Amino acid sequence: MHEGVSKVTRRAGVRWWRWRRNPLRRTSDVVEAWILLVAWTLAVLGGLVAGLLTAGAVQQSADRVRAQTHAMSAVLAEEPAQGAAARPAGGSLVWGTVRWTDASGVAHTDRTRVPATAAPGTQVTVWTNERGNLTSPPASPADTAFQAVLGGLWAGSATMGLVIGGAKLARNRLDRHRFDQWAEEWARVDTWGRKTG
């Protein structure tokens, strides 16, 4: 039991060696430890903040669109267009001409997708924007939530990736600097050995 505890203690000691004073620790090791600490902190916090901000922006945008679009009851004015050109692939909607009256009493006529089986005079629901023009229906709350979560995850992951990538570049520069230092020290040792040999 005692041997197992000492192994764990040794592993923890090896893992945190950059933070403790020891004769083998160099300035670049301390710099690397701080780079790692700051990078992981920024990656976690920055990823979380970026994800939450993005999810909030997606949600606000969807709420704004939902507030600006209105469902209107319209009447199919003529037989929907039939045929391969009018019918979307694999769908049951075709283009048809509809008429509706907006809240201010102005009559409108436009083309929109309607059920392929609808007959003239059939009531259909259309969506209009604040200017009274036809628009696509707003995303459902479930779709909006999914898009917000997906956008938040993407933004958070991208932020974490950028921060960790930047830390990796900084560590690579430190490694190159250390290798150059080692090369210089070995050259000095080699020169010293030749003089005395």
C-alpha cells in the first residue's frame, strides 16, 4: 500500500516539476508552464463565453424573425401548377397563387408553395413579414434551440482550438529555442574536450 502511494506521489511530482524549484528547471520551463496554464484557462473560459454568446445571438435572431413574421389565412386562387418542373423532388408541395388580406385591409396576391392536392378556394396558411410580403415560416422553438446549441458548440470548439493552437505554436518556439541552447552548450563542451584531449 505504501509503495502505491509513493508511486502516485512521484508521478504527481514529475507532472508538476515546472512549478517547483529544482536545479534542472530553466526559465523556458517556467515560461512554458505559464503558457499552458493561461492557454487552458483561456480555452475553457473563452470557449464557454464564445459558445454562450453565439447561442444567445442565434436565439435572439430567431426570436426577432418570429416577432416580425405573421401567419395569415389565404385562399388558393387557382389550380396549383402540376408537372415535374413545379413539383419539388420528393415533396408534396407545389407552387400556387394565393390571395389574402392583411391586418390593414389591403388585398394581396402572390405565389407560394401549397399542398399538391389543394383545390382552388382551399384555405392555406401563409407567412408575411412586417411589410406584408410573403416569407418563409419562422423556425420552430425546437429547431431554434437545436441551432443555438449547435452554433454555441461550434463557436466554443473553434475558440478552444484557436487558443490551444496558439499555445502549441508558442511551445514549439520554446522548444526550438531550447534545442538551439543545447546545441550551443554541446558545442562548448565539445570544444572544451578537444582542447584538453
